[in-house]
Amino acid sequence: MSTYKLYYFNNRDRGEICRLIFAAAGQKYEDIRYEDDEWLLHKAEMPLGEMPVLEFNAGRNYFEQAKVDAVVDTIEDLITKLIPVFDEQDDDKREELKFDNHLPWADLYFYNFLETILGINENCLDNYPSLKQNREEVEKQPKIAEYLKNRPKTSI
């Protein structure tokens, strides 16, 4: 049986996308959260001294992790390019983002990004109805709704 451990700070930030993906997949995992004052005690245990870290079957493959990090960093660089795509009004074009009638992880990633922005300015989506709708669609997914209801409350 596969086992997963996610190491990150006790906040949402960059670790939350992993938690949302696990929730959407219905996958159990160990959510290991460090408080800021604990981090220095564990930093040397982490690849490149950074988090988040996903441990799979009690092992870390540093090369694979580096490849995954490169992909995620590229996506993060493109987040500003994604906003117009999510704001697309043409349903046919918007549907191209979906695959196999499942929730794309890009929607989860964008949801997580927006959650932080909404914490700064709760009205930032007022002029973007399709982004609001996208957020609502993510929140009403049963596994995501359950996760959001039960996750620890953090500032970021």
C-alpha cells in the first residue's frame, strides 16, 4: 500500500495545493506541519533545505523531487498568464481546460492562490464573475468541501 507524508509549515501557502490534491483524490496522507520555531531543527532533513516535501513509501527521491519542483515553479511563473484563461467566457474554450470530467489540478492551484489574495482583499473578484464561479465550483466538490471544513485554520 502506498503511503504519503507531506512536510510543510502549519499554514496553507505552498503546501496547500498538495493537501487539496490529496483531498480531491480521496487519498490518505500524513500531514506533518512545523511551526516556524521548529523549522530550523528539521531544515537539514529536507532536500535542498526547503519545503514542501512529499515522502512516498517512506523514501525521498531527490532527482524526481527536483523535476517536480521545476514543473511547479514553471507553473507558478505562469500564474499571471492563467488568469485570462480562467476568465474565459466561451464555454467551449473553458471546457478545454478540463480532462476526463475531473477537476484539473490547475483549478486547485488557482483556488489556493486566490484564497491568499482574498485574505488581503475580499472584493478582488467582484469584477471577475467567471473566476468567482470557478472558485465556487472547486469549493462544492464533495471531497474538497470536506477537507476545507476540517483543515486547521491558519493565516496563510
